[in-house]
Amino acid sequence: MTTHNIEKTEGVVLKITPSKESDAILSIYTHDYGRISVYGKGIKKINSKNARGVTPSTLSLFELNVRKGLSSLIRASGIKYYTHIQDHIETDILAQCLLEYYYRYVPENKPDLETYTFLVDALKAIDTGYSYKLIYALILVFIMKDNGIELEVDGCVHCGHTSVTSFSLVDGGFVCHKHQTPQDVELSIDALKAIRHIYKTPIAHVDALSIDESVLKEILFIFEHYIDEYCGIYLNALRFVKEWI
Ligand SMILES: [Zn+2]
């Protein structure tokens, strides 16, 4: 066979692992193929024409020779450089968290439009400069849902009543006054509303969310609880996030 399967697809480089000489192996989340591994010949050379296109946290167009296993890179050109992500340590770490989740926990060769869209929208939101606590909460919710954890945020998890007073970590949702037990976390109305809004709002509509930083501080531990206790997710970058949240 001499035919080459050359394809173009948009995507984001998640991680670059140096290989021999100036080569490197790229982990890329692509629109058409999901997460794939790509061999980039000569991309570590100072004058490589693909250098900018393979910068992590950049939306790029990739021209690939697609193979089962390890594909190879022909060309990478940047479409959108999220240059403000590196302006602050907090936004930089959030982006690292996101990329780390993708390369460690999102399965290879399983394209999924929702997963792709979240990655691109989240990078854009981080770059735009929205509250990093809010973006952090939205990323935690995405990871929860991606691991099959659903919360009941429309009403009491026991009876469905829409007038709620607390949150049950064990039952995964709101609880009304009647069903509240001492184990449930009693929260302000603002905090309960914030949980619901964060849970329901796509990250592309982050501008529609207006949540006090003090309220965010009050509820972040709920989302963290599910990541830590139920998802079996461990992210290096998350340690740093917890230091400044
Ligand atoms: Zn109830």
C-alpha cells in the first residue's frame, strides 16, 4: 500500500513528550478522532514551522497521516492562541488541570463532540478572564458528569419538593426542610441557587452566571467531594488549585 491517509482536523495539544533528537510525541484531542497520539518529527527544532501550532492550550489545525496507534504530524497551524491564559498563575494552572484531565482520563480514539466542545469552550473562558473559581467549578462539574455522576438539583432528592434548604452529599442532591437530617449541609438560598446554575450552565454561557466569590467558596467543596471520593481522579495540577481556592 502506498496510499497515505492524510486528514485535516482541528484540535488542542494536551501534552508533548520529547522523543529522540528533536522529535516529540504529541497527545492531541481532536475534533474528528478524539484523543490521539501523534509523532511530530523535528518539532523541537528552533526553526520548526510547526512550533507554534503544537503549543499546548492552542486551538490548531492539524494535517495528519492517520494510522492506528501512532499517527504522524505533517503540519500544525494555530487557529486561536489563548495568550492570556499565561498572564496569571491561577489561569495557567486551571488550563493545566483541564489538559491533564484530558490526557490522563479521556479515552483514546473515541471522538465525542461534547468532550471536544467543552475543551475549546473552557480554554476560551479561561483566556477571557472570568472568575477562576467559577471556571474551576464548571470544570469540576464537567469531570463529575464525564464520570457518570449526576446530581439532583431540581428539587428535594427524596420527595421532589422545589423548596429546599440543604444538600445531601450521600444522596447527591438538594433536600427539603422536611427531609433534612443533621448529616446534610445546610446552605443559604444563594448557595443552593449557585449550585443549580453552575450545574446546568454550559461553560460557553459562563457570562450568564453572576455568582458572588463568597458563595463560590461556600459550595466548591461539594463538587470537589465527588471528584475526590467517587471519580478516582487524581490530577497533579489540582493540588495547586486547592492551595489558592
Ligand atoms: Zn423532601
